[in-house]
Amino acid sequence: MAEIKEGRWIAEVEGEFVVFLIGMRINRLWKVWAWLPVFLAMPKMLIELFGKPELGLLSARTHFGLRNTMVVQYWRSYDQLHAYATDRTRAHLPAWKAFNQRVAKNGDVGIWHETYTIHPGNCRNIYGNMPAYGLGLAGTLTPAGGKH
């Protein structure tokens, strides 16, 4: 179990970083053969990324719902995120190609992503009595004080 950090904490990341939200929605629950391969593609990519920190992923956490799955990812830079997404030797492009060939046009599964570049000084966060979470996993947690 993760260590609870008692009190109030803030997460700090040096320099610019990227928040990348990516998810899928199961539009037709009964079509398991359509959505399961899409669902299983993300863990392969995350394993690859966690095993190679030089690719730029700082941290990621998956959130599950009945029809929706979302991964919140923190990246060192947009350039590293884009380089990973377009690298033919990595897990993403084969998964993207398979999605487009199998289900992209039939509506059984929806996919989406949002990308936000965070410039220094343009991010606020607070964690109270929590284990390291979110940006706290990507950066450094320090005790909150003063204005925080």
C-alpha cells in the first residue's frame, strides 16, 4: 500500500511539462471482440514507457468506469510525446494501425485524447493526507506552506 503523506503537500515539476489525457469509450458493451483489443493495447504501451524513462513519460494513472477508461499521463515534453506516438519501433503505431483497420469506422469503440502544455508557474495543486498521486508522482512533493 502506498505511503500516506500526512499534512498538505504541493507537487513541483521543473520546467515545462505536458499533461496528456487519453481514453476509450465502449459504445457497444456486448461487442467484446471489438473493444477488448483496444482496451488491452494501452497496458502494453505503458509497460514499454515505464521501462524506458528516457522516452519522456514521467508518470501515468489509469481510471476505469463502466464504459470509459482514461489514462492521465505526465510527459517531460510535447516533442517526446509526439516522438513516441510516431515511432515505428514502439508499441503505439501498431496499436493505432490495428484500431483503424478493425473498428475505427464502425462506432463500436470511441477513442480520444487531449494534450496540455504546462508552462512554468502556470500550474496549481494541493494534496492533503494522500499518497503521491497525479503530478505528485511526476514531480517532487514538498510541504505546502504560506499561500498554499
